[in-house]
Amino acid sequence: MKAGLRQPDLGVKLNCTAMTISRYERGEADPDIETICRLCDVFGCTADYLLGRSDLPSAELTPEEVELLLAWRAADDHDRAIVSTTLAPYKEESSSSAAV
């Protein structure tokens, strides 16, 4: 299990049994909203990541990422094209490693 937790240990953190955790993992039961929130806290991720709606485990950006995002938003189309061309090999690399 990810985060080095066994089902009984995670059950304690979520206030449920290891059998319930097993049923979640096998898709035989769905956690309620409160449990999803606790899972996010335990694993340090967003609900979107936990539910498979995002590839990014956290919505938090580093200060450098915020700075880059703000610069991107301020850039004109020409400068964005230059940045996109420069970063294209890295985009391909990250998308191919995500598919593995």
C-alpha cells in the first residue's frame, strides 16, 4: 500500500476496519465524503488526484512555479510560443512517463 501503511494502520487513521479499506481498494464500496477528506489528509493529496481526476497530487505550487505562471500570463502570444517550443521536449517526456 502506498505511504507505507498497511490496511489495519490506515483503518485506524480513517476510523474503519481493514476489511472496509480492502473493499475500497477492490471497488466494492465507495468512501463517503468525510472519508475521502481524511484519505487526502493521510496521503497529502487532493481529492481530484485521489479520484483519478488529476495527475497532480497537490494543488499547491512552489513560489518558483507561481512566479513562472504569473510570467506566462503576462507574456504575449509570441513569447508564449517561444517558451512552448523550448519546453516541448519536457512536455513529451513528462507525458510519456505518466503513461507508464
